[in-house]
Amino acid sequence: MTKQRETRESVLELIESLDVGAAIPSERQLSVGLGVSRLTVRAALDELVREGYLVRRRGSGTFVAEPKVPKGMDASSFTDDMRARGLTPASRTIELRVFPAGARLGRMLHVSPSEPIVLAKRLRLADGEPMAIELLHVRASLVPGLTAEDLEENSFYELLVNRYGIQIIGGTQTVEPTVTNDEESTALNVPLHSPALLFERVTRASTGDVVEFTSSTYRGDRYRLETELGLGGRPAQPLEIAPVALR
């Protein structure tokens, strides 16, 4: 194991003993305590900052970051995911408009290119902290009267069931690594080109109709991928993607 790797593991052990927001020792103190150079300490800390274990505050020092939270790959809502992790979910509607589906969205939603589509751009928060930007696309005929306030005060899936009588039963979802652009970086309060996870989801109702296409960019420093492997003939559990939870 390299010195940098050993240093990283030692600092990780230290982090586990501290509370979220606690300051870690200075580079000089870690260098003396671990018996390695300050350059090695700095490289290890840089790596832990990139991975989301630590956060630097200019003029203040380096602190223990919020832990990553797992997010299920099933057809659950952001609201349900956050509540299940003991976090308080919230949404801020950035944009809400209606426009023709066009060729690409028409194919995804199984409608004609001229079909009116509702686009809702939302900032998703957990305990007041920005976690993701979501672009929701749904046929306007399915959600008449939908407002920005509706999406801020309710889970979209709860609205579908309680107001529109639509039950989501499944769909498909993909996830891939990406980096944040200017708008996403500003909204999520992260540096430009920060690591992120791009989720794209198409869901279907109990009738078999496609209901929504959603594209969401989640902060890479707040989420991790988790999956339960099937062994000995047992089926694998659904893949989970986890937002880094607040400790």
C-alpha cells in the first residue's frame, strides 16, 4: 500500500470518529501524527474532498462532509427516498411550461410530435441542501391544472394517484456519470464540472401507458451506487443509488 493510500485510510478512520461538520487536524498536525510528508497528506485530503468525505472552507479549514445517501432504483419518488433516509425533502420549481413534444420526446412518451407536453424543472433539496436538478416531462392531458405550487407542496407521484387517478407500476431507469454545467453548478452550489450522476427514467401506469420521462442530475459528492448481489441461486436485489445522507 502506498503512503498516500495509507494516509487516506488513516484519515478515513479519523473521519468515522467525528461528527458531521467537525474540523479535522491541520495538514501539519496530520503529517506529524502519521509520520508522512505534508505533500502526502495534502494529496490524500484532496482525494477525500473529491470523493465527498471532506469539505474545505476557505480561511477556516477542512471539515467532515455530509455522508452519501443511497437512492433506490425502483419507481419511488425523490420525496419517498429522502423520507426513508430520515431527511426532509423539498422542491423549488424553476420552470413550468407547455410545449409540443417533438420527435424525441414523442418517441419516449409514445405520443405524436404535436402532443402538448408539460416540462417542469425542479431543484430537489434534502434538509434544505440542494441535491439534484430534475427535468420532468409528462403529457399535459394527464395532468390538467398542474401548477408550480403543486410540485413544491406534493410528491409528483402522490399527485398522480390522489388527484389524477394514475398509479405508477414500473418503468426503466438508467444512470451514468457526468459533470455539472454552469446552470447545474450554480443551482447545486458546487464547482463547475463537478462529478454528478445522470438519471433518466421512463415510467408506466397500470394501464400500460407511458406517463413520464424524467432526467435528473444528482450531485456526485452526495450519492453512491449500492446493489445487493444474488448468490446461491437467489435473485439480485434492485440496484440502489444513494444520496449521501446527513449524519
